[in-house]
Amino acid sequence: MTPSASDSRIAGKLGLSDRIFAGPRSRRLLKTVEAGLERVDQTLGAELRMTDALADSTSRYLYDAGGKRVRPLLALLTAQLGDGATDEVVSAATALELTHLGSLYHDDVMDAADKRRGVPSAHEVWGNSVAILTGDLLFSRASQIMARNGDRAIRLQADTFERLVLGQMHETVGPQEGDDRIAFYLQVLADKTGSLIAAAAQAGVIFSNAAPEYEQAMVTFGEKCGVAFQLLDDVIDLSSDPDETGKVPGTDLRAGVPTMPYLVLAERPDAASIELRTRIDEGVARIADGADPAILDGPLAELRDHDATQATLDLAHAWSREAVEALAPLPDGQVREALTRFAEAVADRSS
């Protein structure tokens, strides 16, 4: 039988599934999660339909471009600690994925990113104002969906959204005098990326009626997985293969947004590291003045091969290990095993 478009889309979103659901014991769990993801995907498709033609096109743009659906996957997985993929779990997973989707529209405007998920960024197609308003529209729709689950869900959405905004604000303003730049950056990652993944893990517990004592463990687990995920993205951002990232290599650094490999490089006292950092800084300044972003191709290739990038990868693995340690309150079994593999996989997406 030929898979449907929806089936193919789900398979694409589960690119990590071979690692997370390894072994015959996990195959039934995989089928359960896949069925839940199918429901989330159908709900996303329905919620992204707008009566206004322009809003319909812009809102569906990045959704149609793909995505791994990591957050719904995690919510559906932690829901197996309780009653499984209840209607409330599916709606919460949908709302959190829409929140993530909306943040991508805003991030690409602020970072002046040319591509997202292998296609031109929304602001490249419709301009900054429409892209920003589309993100706002998705945030609004996410809040509407979450409100159907009651006050607890509204608080979860509001608290998560506040952290997302604060993380973006702090990234935009940058560290202040006396701040530890690496610690500051890790907090930005915890707010911008970790908070939403933590909310997904937490939502799966709350809305499946799982034991309350699992909730804080899932918050810690999700946040640490989120930081590990983003640290690895910083490494992948330097990849020479744009097909792997869906973006031009080094997009963040070219836009003047420091990533962890650059921050680690900045702490290296040797002459070669100082010289490389200087060339990157000069290139970023020239790009800001209108120079061709390709002027940084050479320095960014050197940074990719520098030990600062390996140190970033090591740090991602450390956060992943801490995420696994946070699972201690959970009972032994397939869910805990899958969550352990999830934490390992987000810090190593090489297979």
C-alpha cells in the first residue's frame, strides 16, 4: 500500500524514532505514539485553516515545509505515564507546536534568516510585517486551543510564553557588563528552547492524569533536553551541508548572533583562536554594512573544525546526561527507556 501524504509527513517527523523506540519491546509504544502524532497532525492542519486567504497561506507556510514535531512527540510519550493520548494531551501538544511554529516566524525576522526548513523564510516571501503578524496569529490560536483545557492549561501556556519572550529579549539585548557570557547564553537557551520542550513533557503528564510526582521531573528533563538540543543545533549550524540544516551554514553567526562555539572560541587565549575570532568579528561588521555574507565562509569553516566546536558538542552531551538523571523518579519500563533514548538522541542526531 502506498503511504498517504499524512503518513509520509509523520514518518518524516519521526526521524529519531529508530533510536528512541529501539528494540522489539518498544514497537507497540512506537505505534501508540505514531497514532497520537497522526491526531496532532490532523488537528494542526485543521487549526491552521483560516477564513482569510492571506492568513491561510502565511500560517500554513512553515507547517507545510515540514518539521520534526519534537514537542508533540515528547508530550505523547510522557502521556504514556498516565492515561495516554487523551483529547486534552492532543490539544495541548497542538497548542505547543503552534507556539513553536509562531516563534520561528519571529526568530527569522529578528535573525534576518534567508531560509527555514529548506524554503525561503516567511519574511523573504511576504515581508517582515506580515511574518511578524503571522507569528502573532499563531500565538493567538495556540492560546485559544490551550484555553479549552481550563485554567491549568492557560497558566502553562502563559508561563511558557513569558519565558520564550524573555529569552528572546535577553538574546537581543545581550549580556551586561560583568555577566558570564556562557552562563548567560545557557540561560537564554533554557528560556527560548528548553521552556517549550519542558512544557511539552509537563503537559503529557498533566493532561494524561499521570502521578503528580512525575511533573517536576519532566520539567527538569524537558528543559535540559531543550538546552542539549539547541547546543547541538549550534554545531549543526556550522555544517557545510545546507541540506542538513535547511539554512545557509553559519546563518546565526553571519547575522551577528553569537552561538556556543563562538563563545567558547572567545575564551581561548591562544593567538590562533584570537585571530580567528577577530576575523569573524570583522566579517560580521562588514556584513552588517552590506558586504556579501560569503566573506565569512572561510572563517566559519575554520570554526567548524576548531576544538571550540567539539567543546560545544561535549557540553550538549553533558546536558543530555543530566536530563537522563532527572528521570530517576519514574518507574522502570518502556517509557523511561524511550525518554532516556530521547535525551541521548537530541544531543546526537548523527544517526
